[in-house]
Amino acid sequence: MGGVKQKAPQLIMGKHSPVIHKLRKAMEFYQELGFEYLPVKGLDIRKSLSGTVDGHHPETPADDTSGPAAERGDRGGALESLRNEIGDCIRCKLSTGRKNIVFGEGNAGAALMFIGEGPGRDEDIQARPFVGDAGKLLTNLIVKLGLKREDVYIANIVKCRPPGNRNPQPDEISACMPFLERQIEIIKPGVIVCLGNVAAKAILGSSVPISRLRGTFYDYHDIPVMPTFHPAYLLRNSKAKWLTWEDMQKVLEQLKS
Ligand code: SF4
């Protein structure tokens, strides 16, 4: 008595359906693991970001003192002057608990700039941004994008460690932001990536949570800004790595355009 049997979905999807099925399964698998295990083939984004790689423009002779390399030299000098101006800063109360001011580091002519919220314990000790566990994750992400850490510039909203790794407070952000604004003015990145709620709020003036802000470009003085999750959050929420990876693909496209 059996009625008319319905065809299984894969039989009516066409001859490529097994491939699509396998791809979907593979994507689910990588999604489960997070992007760390995504097999990314060589993507020569570094060449696309001309003028930002290895300290010289690919078409500029080494002794050319008027091209992009010279301009980056000027930017490096301007950053150094700014660091000297900051000095042994006591403009806010974070000065009392810090070991070191973490100014920021990277390529003075970087096309891509990452901004976090503030130094943690390891960063405070080493006077370098993003060198702890979250920093290693950020470095991995940069490498998986086809870049080197020294190709980009990395800074924070505040340059001194908030005690106990608490969020920086509004008065501390107000005191320190002018330095970061000057860094952005000097570096003139093509894209800024804000890592986490604090950075996104300080740069964009938005209190919308990062989970809703992320994945879309916003504007900061004509520079496209992509908010995404902070690497410390990704350490605790592996699945969010996939979303960050998606955000970074958009950043790469923006940089290439
Ligand atoms: S956080 Fe910024 S403003 Fe505050 S003391 Fe450090 S460098 Fe100065």
C-alpha cells in the first residue's frame, strides 16, 4: 500500500549536490574549530598593499628621498616626536599603577591599523601592545591574512595598564585619546580595525555592542573602520573567531579596492 515516495533532497539538487554537501560539511567543521584551522592558501595581500611592505615601495629606488619611503620616514619621525612629547605622562590616574607606557608599534606607513582598549599585564611589562595570549592570537590572525605583524600598526585607546585589567574609564580615555588621534593622523591608515567594545566606542562614539556593530564599515575622518571582537574574547569564545575571520575578509577587500 505504500504511497508515492518523495525524492531525497540531495537527489533534486542537481549533479553537484554531493560536492555542495561535502563543502557544507567542511565549512561546518572549520566553523566548529574556529578559523585557526581554516586552510588558507597563499594570498599575496602584502603586494596589494603597495608602499607598506618591508619598509620600501616596490617601485621606488632605495636612494629616492622624495617617494613613499621618504614619507614613511617622515611619519616614523613624527611618531617618535609624539612619543617624546608624551614623555613620562601623568595626565591621568593610570600613570600611578603602570610599569611602562605602551605607545604602539608597527609600520609608520601601515595601510592597516589595529586598535585595542589598553595594555594588559604582559604589555605593561614589555612596553609593547598585544604580546600576551590575546596578542599571540592577533599575530596569528595577521599572519593568516598574508601579512606580517610589522606590516601593520597596533595601538590602544589608553597607553597605560588599567589596574586589574578593568576597562579604562571615561576620564582616562579622554586624557589619552588625543595621542591616539595624532597617531592616526600621522599613519593615515587605509583601514582601522577596532578590537572590542571599548575601542569601537571610543573611535566611533557608539555604545552599540560589538556583537551588533561588527561586520560593517563605519567612518572615522574618512577612514573606513571595521569593528570586530577583541582577541581576548575570542580566546574564550572560539566560535566567534569565524565571525572575526569574515570581518577581516571584508577588510582585505577594502584594502585591495
Ligand atoms: S593612559 Fe595616556 S593619558 Fe593616562 S597617563 Fe598613560 S599615557 Fe598619560
